[in-house]
Amino acid sequence: MSLRIRHTASPVNIFTVMTNLARQEKAHNLSQGLPDYDIAPELNELLREAVINGFNQYAPMQGLLELREHISDALNSRYNTRFCSPDTVTVTPGATYGIYTALAAIIEKGDEVIYLEPAFDCYLPAIEINGGIPVSVTLERFNNFDINWEKIQNAVSTKTKAILINTPHNPTGYVWTQHDWDQLAAIIDGKEIYVISDEVYDSIVFDGRQHIPGFLQEPFNNKVISIYSFGKAFHITGWKIGYCVASKAISEAFRSIHQYLTFSVNTPAQYALAKYLQIYDPEEAARMLQAKRDLLINGLHSSGLRQLTTSAGTYFQLYDYSEISNLNDVEFAQWLTVTHKVATIPLSAFYKTPQKDRIVRFCFAKKDEVIEKAAEILRHIS
Ligand code: PMP
């Protein structure tokens, strides 16, 4: 007898496969969304200070009060709102956990959860493990991955309990506008449908854009949970720490699960982040990553790869490789890593049923010299 895998996604995902292959091949690694550059020296210092000052035991279940206060203050001032307070913020061990726990708090067996593909790979298994029925709405390449509101409207049924959305979007780099939020508001108006809003790249938006958070949407801000990750904002993906923002009622439901899944989150990291939030420059990440995006785009300008819509946010840029290869995207990503020592992620990783597009995602949260070297190699492939 063997244990049943309780979801239909791949047991070992392509992110792990590509990261291992990139390491094995010593490739210039533009695959997984993790920075390869140093973190802010103040964060190093603050983490050390936390341990030395004895912040080494369990933190309160909902997170250190000082951290939740600084998160609320930062959000209220950034979005000119008074929605956030320590009661509406819960500290989590990262956003993957936040999404899982939000689903566990909201859905019951047999409830349908709508999500949009291409989608970050944890959504589908998190819905299924929690007993939900995933209902995917596929955004098409020929349509520039534009959100098809009619399709979303048609996907809603009497069993729909939640919609899981992502802005800024991994992997397309699309950033939701107020018009998008208004369309969603119209669809869920008067229904008991909750919105789980994955906003891990909230601070990484380019060309003067503004991220618009789910919790700011007054028509449904008692039915939304916005999910964040310090990993992305501060380039500390390995710290695995983030937070959720939701009404007091949803936060209570979330915490009722959270207290039994992990109880509390790494105390020294919470201490360090509470202090760091008081001194950091909120625009630094966007500025730095916009320059890296441009370095990649300019570097690939004369290559055989065709750039899709310029990323408006996130760590990622999509490229079509159909002019240089007939391989499917998984084979192409592996071939590129092994033969040319540049690692990437195939777009099919973001679909339950892979599409036939020949598209790969490059991560530009990398040292400039890694981006430059990878671009130089890619320019010479024809
Ligand atoms: N959502 C999206 C869209 C992501 O890209 C990622 C990380 N790649 C996560 C969630 C997970 O974030 P964390 O590491 O904080 O769990």
C-alpha cells in the first residue's frame, strides 16, 4: 500500500527541477524567483541584534505587536487609508503558507475556487488539499493574457466560495488597475464569494505605476484577504516571512487555523523587520528591479527571443522562443540550461494543462553581471 498524493499537481515541481539542473550545470540562473545579490546590511545587523538581545522564544500567535503596528502604519500611509491596524494584520511564515491558510479558513469540502491561469504553482494543490474544487479560467496568449471578465463571470456558480487572484502577476508582470478591481466587485456583488489576493510583489511595480491592494476595495473589503511576503519586498526569500491583511472577522478566522498550523513565526526575523520598516526606503526595490528589467530587455533586444508585454511589476519577463526552437517549453528550458548554461522556467509550469505556447520566463532579480552574461549568450543563439 502506498500513500495517496492528495492533489493533481506534479509531485516535484519544475521550479525544483530547473533550480537543481541550473546548479548542476553551473548555469547563469534566471530561473527561480530568488535574488542572488546581498541583502541590506542593516537587516543582517538587526537579525544579529535580535538574537543577542534575547528575542529567541515564541512570539505571540498573531505576530509581534511592534511589527504589526509598523506594517499597519506603513500600509495606511502608503495607501492613504485607515483600514489597517494590528488586529487586521497577521504575521505568517511566508505567502505560500498565507494562501494555504486563507483557503483553509474560507472554504469547505466541495466549495469551488476560481483562479486564473497562468498561475503560481501552489494555488491548485492548496485548493485541492483543502477539499476545494479548483475552477481555472485560462488567460490566453493570443489575447496578451488580458483578464477575460466574461470568462470569469461564466465560471461563477452557486458553489463558488472564493476567487484567488494575483497582482502584480507572476509570470506575466501584469499589474491590476482600479478598472480590474471594479470588474471583480461587480461579479461578486451580493454573493458570499471571498477574494484571496496574492500581492507578494506589491512593492515591485515599474514606470511610476501604483499597486492597488485588495483590502482597499470598499465594496468588498470585508470579504478579501491580501497576502504579502517580506521575501520579495526585501530580497530575503529564505527568511520565509510575510503577513496577511484582512478585516477583523476574516483575520480571526485565519488565526483560528494559523494557531494550529504553526502557532507563531520566527521571532528574531520579526524583531529585525519591525526595526527595518522604520528606516527602509519603500521605493528602493522597485527602482533597483526596474533597472534590472531594463538591463535584461536591452540585452535581449537583438536576440532571437521575442519579448512579450513589458513587465509592469514582479521579478519576471516573458519571452517567446519560437523563432529559435521547435522544442516544447520544458525541453527548451532544459536544453538551454545544459547546452548554453542559461536557466529559465517554462511557462507550462503555470498551467494545469500545459498550453502549446513556446514561452519561457526569465527572472531578472539577479546580479547585473549574471543578467549581462546570460543576455550575451542568448544573443548568440539562432
Ligand atoms: N505568490 C507568488 C505569486 C510568488 O511568486 C511567490 C514566490 N515565488 C509566492 C507567492 C510565495 O512567497 P513566499 O516565499 O513568501 O511563500
